[in-house]
Amino acid sequence: MKPLFVTGIGTDVGKTVVSAVLVEKLKADYWKPIQSGDLDNSDTIKVRNLISNSQTVFHPEAYRLTQPFSPHKSAAIDGVEIDFDAIRLPATTNRLLVEGAGGLMVPLNAKHLIVDLIEKLDAEVILVVSNYLGSINHTLLSIEVLKGRNIDLKGIIISGETDTSSESYLSAYSGVKILGRIPILSDLDKISIREAGESLDFDWK
């Protein structure tokens, strides 16, 4: 079973909330390979605090960097270099959800990007899209990058406010399925995460 990699069209588009929703819905394991900054309230901690099931295992990050920048910059500040070859999938017999950092073209080191990591892990992708001015461009560019690498894109999840015009265009132009929408959750807790998953048209195969 291939891992599922959650990436976005940019930073702060809702990847961690979407990851929590999918982890709960699928009862999948969770892994954030690289955490940049916010170590006391990392994405792993956030997702752990939002799920209810007892099956999920949280695997430790390969790199924990102290500064909230792109991984290559954070690593340089911390005096380390991210060894791409050393990043390996954690051992599990369960489904595994992997959360990326930023978008597809975020640099890990001088030679490798997030998309290279997706390719290395032989993962399928969920693309998280937030509607804002320019999001159509960012989404279509992301889809083209994935197609160019022959990476399997399972679909798009819309995070935040709905924009029917943008979403209709994305679906019609790209042919990529919109799996559902996760609105801004005013009460971000275990109940709202579980309920958000019920509206997603998602089948892991």
C-alpha cells in the first residue's frame, strides 16, 4: 500500500487540518518527515491532539529544525544539512499519511525539493487548495509538476472558503477530482475533525 502524501499549493493553506481529518477518517499512521520551527507545538503534536481513534501511530520526524523557514534555510541556520538519502519511510503495516512542508517546490537542500521526496517515497498525493487570488495559477502549476513526474494525484481537497467559479474551472480544466471541502472550523477539536471527514469523497485503494 503506497503512502499518501499531503501537500499544498503553498504555505498556510490548511495541510495540517486536512492531514488530521484524513488520519482520523482512515485511521492511518502519521509522519511529518521535516518539522521547521514551532517544535513545542509541532504539526505532529497538533494532529495528535485532534484525532480520536486509538489505531494511529505517530512516527518521529527525520529532522526537527528550530527555525520557521523552508527546510534548507532552517537546516543551514541550525548547522546541519538534510541528507536526502537518509529520509526513509517508517516501518508500519498500517496506512501511512505523510505531511509535507509548504508546496511541491520547497527546497530541502541544494539539490532536492519536496517533490523529489514524494517521488522517492513512491507516494500518492492529495493536493490541498485554498481559494485566493492566484490560487488557480498555483494549483494548475502544482498539477503540471506532478503530471510531469508521473506522480499519482488522487485528488484535490479545498480548504477554507468555497469559490464555485475557481473550483469548477480547476476541475474542468485539469480533470482532477475534487474530493471535498473542509471549511474553516471555528471549533477546531476532535469532534469537528471527525465530522469534517464524513463529507469527503475519499476511498483509499
